[in-house]
Amino acid sequence: MNLFGREIFREGVKTYFAEFSWKNTKLVDFVNHFDKAAIKHQHAIDFKKWSNTWLYCAGPNIIWHDVTEENGKITKFTVQQRVHEQGTGNQLRVQKYKCAFYDQDIKVTRVIDIVTQDDNETFDIAELVGEEAPFAYHINYQNKGYAKFKIDEKSTNAFETHLGKIEDPLSRK
């Protein structure tokens, strides 16, 4: 639901249960209804292809950010992802997760959505270039992504000394 949104989720569930209420079904029936909802709402991502990468492949990906800063500004923000060596048929997947920016008081100043790519291990988030560099970056903020997320050194150091200041209990974990 995080990637495709509530409207597509509602539509898929509604039409699926309308057709198959009190009947036996197969996974393909469920996927087809969500695919039709995604097409109806003109979602850019192919639901069938996306679901296959999640349902028929084992193991998470590894995701981290390489961030370059100069004079308090972000000069480059690169998302890196690799296939984890464990897991049958594991491959890169499209998913959406959040990255929060914290100030020195460990207050969230900005949250961005990042959508990974299934055909590219490395890509830049160009719109962040020139933005003020935060005190720390929280990769997978609110834990909506599924991967092994690696925290950068700057943020690790900030969290080691300021962890108790993070207000959200889930984020502290």
C-alpha cells in the first residue's frame, strides 16, 4: 500500500471480494484485481511485474545512501542498492521508503520519499543538491521499506549520542 496508495488498495480489495466472495481463489486472481486497479488509476509501475519480484524471490536487498556535503549543503545524494547474496532468485525491487532529516535537536525537519529502481543499483536524488545538510539522516524512517538499510557514519554518530531525543518510539528502535 505504501507504493501504490490507498485508492488502488481499496479498489483492488473491493473488486476482488465482489467477484470472489465465499469462493476459492488463486493468488493470480488477487494480483489481477490489483493490477486492474493500478491500470485504472494510471499508476506508473506495473503491478504484476512488481508483485512477481516480491512474491517469487527470497531475501532482502541492501540499501544505503552516499551523501556528499560541503559548507553545510548537500552536494550529492546517491542511493545505493545491491542484491543480498542470500535468497533464491533475489533481485533488485521497486519499493518506496522515507528518509527523514534531523536537526541538532533531533527534530525532523524534512521527510522525503525515495522510490528504488529494479534496473539500477545506483541513482542520484538531484533535487537535494544545494539543500541544507541535516545533522543526521534517518534511512527507512517509519519502517515502511523492506531491506537491510545501512545507516551512514555521520548519522550513526549522531544517533549514538542523541538517540534518547528521538520522539517517535518506533524510530528510536
